[in-house]
Amino acid sequence: MIVLVGYATEHGSTREIAQRIGSGLRAAGVDAHVRSLTDVGDVRGYGAFVVGSAVHDRSWLDTGREFVRRDLARTRSRPVWLFSVGMPDALRGPWRRLAATEASAIEADLAAPFPVRGHRLFSGVVGPEHLSRAGRLVFRLMGGRYGDHRDEGAIDAWAASIAEELGHR
Ligand SMILES: Cc1cc2nc3c(=O)[nH]c(=O)nc-3n(C[C@H](O)[C@H](O)[C@H](O)COP(=O)(O)O)c2cc1C
């Protein structure tokens, strides 16, 4: 069985998280293929899906939303895990708590027409060059810290738990 690890990214950190999940799955003996969602053709060749997107304005990128609603909806009985890449760990205090609750807003927006085995919100990379001038101002007012906020241990542990659910240890 081939597992698709698919991603939608704007600036690359979601792709690197997908690659890390793919490496973790393969290390546990899972045949995982990492692909940009823009390059995934027919989904029928995959037995399970781990699909993620960068978060913009508390939603997935359009490519990711369309993939969930159109392509994954066709594979109803196969296991699906979702991951979102936002910036809770770049923020402080109430903003951090608000961003950490984003997962449920994302799930409501995606409205996946099938059961999801799990959904994780990871922090990614935030650089000033990614934001508009207004965005940089808001980020500064929120006490945001630019940088790479990815937690490799949390990503590896999640990949290992998926491998285990798929019957690999
Ligand atoms: C225009 C813009 C809007 C964003 N909106 C959110 C948001 O609403 N919530 C959040 O947690 N992160 C938000 N982020 C942060 C990104 O999700 C984060 O930087 C992520 O690592 C980007 O992934 P990528 O490198 O794969 O594009 C935003 C970033 C940009 C550039």
C-alpha cells in the first residue's frame, strides 16, 4: 500500500514538514510518496493519505481545500490524516492561545465529507519577507517572533504514530 504525503505550500516550510513526515513513515517501513498537491493526479492508487497545507487567514490554501473536497472525497473508506502549518509558536500570550485553537476553525472550514483519523497544527517558518507591510505591522503588534518555529520532535512523533496506526512499528 502506498501512502500519499501531500502538501500545499506558499513559502516551502509545509513542503519540508511533509518531507520529514515522509522520511519518518519510510523509516517505519511505510511506502510513503511525498508530492505537491498540484502534482497529484489520480488518487485511486493510494491506500492512505497524510495531507497538509500552510494556513493563511485561518484557512488552508485553495489547493489544499480543493484537494480535500474534490479528490479525497472520492476515497471515502481510506484513512486520512491532516496537518496544518501555522504560527502559534511565533506568537505570545493570548495571541498564541488564539492561534492554538485554530485547528477547529480550519476543520470547520474544510468540512471534510469523510472521517479524519487525526489533525495536527504545527508551527512553521515566518519571515518578514512573507508578509505585507500591514501584515508586518500586525505581527509586530501581536509580539510575533520571526524565525523557524518547527518542532521536529513533534513532527517525528506524529509520523511514528501514523505508521503504528497503519500497522508498522
Ligand atoms: C499572508 C499570510 C497569512 C498567514 N495567516 C496565518 C494564520 O491565519 N494563522 C496562522 O497560524 N499562520 C498564518 N500564517 C503563517 C504561515 O502559515 C506560516 O508562516 C507557515 O509556516 C507558512 O507555510 P509555508 O512556508 O509552507 O508557506 C500566515 C502567513 C502569511 C504569509
